[in-house]
Amino acid sequence: MGRLGSGTRKRADGMLEKRFTVDGKRYSVYGKNTKEIEQKEHETRKMIDAGIYTSNRKITLDQYFEEWLTGKRNSTKGNSLKTYRCHYYKHISPRIGSKKIHSIERREILILQKEISEHLSATTCNGILRTLKIILNDAVHDEIIIKSPAGGIKALKEPEKATETYHRALTEQEQKDFMKEMANDFYYEFVALLLCTGVRVGEAAALTWGDIDYKENVIHVTKTVTYNENGTIAIGSPKSEAGNRDIPLNDTIKGVLFSQRKKLKNIFPMNENRVFLSVYGKIVNDYALNRAIRAVLSRLEEQGKPIEHFTAHALRDTFATRYIEQGGNPQTLKTILGHSSLAMTMDLYSHVMPNTRQKEMDHLKIVI
């Protein structure tokens, strides 16, 4: 490294510090190289001139959160921004938002955790703590504090997920009874597509007829339903790069799509593009679909054919289970489901395969 400029020194941790004075007051900026600290000095001087500069020692958590959230908008999805805002303004800000960041102590965060745990689930509390940890870790990177006071605070123990109810695969008999009862329901084709392809609810709801490629014989999954920071529905990109995928069509899926197109043409003749709509002509959401599922389950119970409660996600589990039961390749299943790793596929669905494991062991012949 060449000679450092006036007012610049190299710290023990390798970072550069640039000190400068404006109107008799001393300021410091930090960076990895000369270019970075010069840029930060320029930005700081502009804020001082505009009267909007707040020194690191004086900045409160509320003030920092607004700056932090603004910086996140270009790189974070609306759904996540909405969650951050909800966690912060409902649970974090009322308790420690007015405090200067450098004065927040570990015990105050432990008190916050205890207070919210008295009326919220462990899962929700841990989500709020994760949000606070992200904010404070970034405050460390921004040289506001040296160490996060939330570091080392353990998450609350969460109950085991109800994989056998909400997130479970339907048995073949349950699947048969459910689909038979739902045959005349408005959302029948939507449910059938989930069951036949394993797509997520948001991915199916975002489909347009342009995504149905009969020439290549695939469904192009390139988008999903998401939510903006203000809570309004929007169409965005899938959860991960692996979410962008092509799902092969078969005769059953083609039949479902043919029936759906005919249905929408009769009910919503002005709709030219979207494959699925709600009963009100809007984008389908999880709430509407799960409400329809509950109605079918209620009718089945009245008929003496009760099925344990499940949500729309169970249809994705069911597709995966039927696929493996019928000898499907796990690697291909990973691609169809849009998982980023094979481990994710197997971890999610191995718990619903005891019968298949037994059958495979029964057929296994090893000479000894």
C-alpha cells in the first residue's frame, strides 16, 4: 500500500480510518481502501451540509432501521421487507427503538425475548429475534457498534412440526375420496394441477397461458405470487434459481388445463392470459385455496369419511410421495419440485415413505 493521505491511518484490524473536521467538529469514516473512505467522506460531508447527518454515537435503532430498510429495498423481496417491517414496528421498536444503538445491552434483548414469548409462539419469537440480529449485525459492519449485543442469544425451543397433518402426504384412498368430493368445486383444476405437478400454490397462481408450451410439452415455471412491502399481491421471481424450471406435461395434466381453460372462458370471458383466477376474478392465494379444502373436508366428515386436516402444501407432498412410490428418480423429482439440493428433497419427503421402504426391502435379494 502506498503512503496514506492526510488524516488517514491504518487500524489494527486492517481497516482504514479517515478523520476530518467540519465547522470545528471532528468526524471519522472507515473503509477497506482509500477509494472507499474518500467516498464515505464525500457522502458524510453532503449530509452535514444538508443538516441530516447523525453521528454513529447518537443514532437510535429507529433511525438506523429506516436507513437499513432503504438499503435493503434494492436487494430484498417485498415479502421479506414486509416481514422485517412487521417484526420491527410491532415488537422491537416499542421496546428498544428509541435507544441509541451503542447503548443497547444484551440483557435488554433477553427481556424483549421474554416479553414477546408470553403471547407469541416460539417460532414467531425466533423470527423476530432473527430480524433484530440481522439489523444489529449490519450495524457492526457499518462501524456503529463493535459487537452485536444480540450475538450468542439462543433461539427458543420450537415444537416439532406437524409433518403428519398440515405438511403430510395423503394416502391413496384419502386422495381418491378428496378429489371425488371436490370434482364440482371451482378450484378443482387448481388442486388437480398441484397434485399432478408438485408446483407451489404461488407458482400455479402466477401461471399464464404463455407458460404452457404444448410444442415443447412442458410448463415453464418462471414466476410466483409474492407480496409487496405494503402487503399488496404482486408477481415475482421464484424462491431460488432452481425454482426456474420446466415441468413435463402428460395427458392428465393436459386434461386439467383443457378443463380449466374452458371453465374460465365461460366464467371470465375477458380473461385472456391467466391460467387460474379466484372466484372473484383475482389472483388465487393460499387463504382462498385452504378455505376451499376445509369445506371439502367438512363435507367428507359429514359423510362419515373423515380425513385429517391438511393445507394446500400437502398436495405437493402427495405428488412427491406418489412419484417415489411409482419408482420415480429422486434427482428428477428434485428438478420437478424446484429444490436447490437433493438433500432438501429427501429430507422433506422421506418421512412419508415407510410403506415404500418396506416394499423395497421385501423385494431386495442379497445372496449370502
